Amino acid sequence: MLKARLGTLKALSEEISADECNLMVLENISSDLADRRLLREAVKTSPGSFPEFRHLTYSQEPLLQLADIAAWSYGRGGTWQHELEQVIRTVISAEPS
């Protein structure tokens, strides 16, 4: 899971700018230090300004659950996946380890 999370953060850091987003909220899990290291590097190499980021829990930010819901629904396939394809811009998947 950590490999997938870091891959996703790396892809996001290459695509996102503060012009599109001013705050990224990440689920507070055991990879916080790795997240911070990766995102600090992204801030340094970002061509523009990079959004602020915070680590919060589900109880602090209930909307974090939407990512889990979307991932489950997309992975389920069928109608669920089709409906989400209307609103998801990019799908990043981790290669099996």
C-alpha cells in the first residue's frame, strides 16, 4: 500500500499546482514521514507554486472517505466504473509487488 500511495503522490505532484488547488488533505497513516519527504521535494521542483498539504484523520475530515468509496466503486467495474469515468480525470494504479 505504501508503494501505491507514494506513486500516487508523485504523480499528483507532477500534475497539480496551487492555481488548481490550494490545499491537499491526506489520510493520516504510518507513511506521513515518507509523504512529507516526497511532497517537500515536489515543492522544490514544482514549476509554479505548490498547494499546502495536511495530514488528517477521517474524523477530522470525513470527505477523505470519498477516495476510498471511489476506488472501491471503480474497482468493482460495470456500472459503478462507467459512472465514475464521467468524473475521474486520471486513474493511477500500482503494479503488484
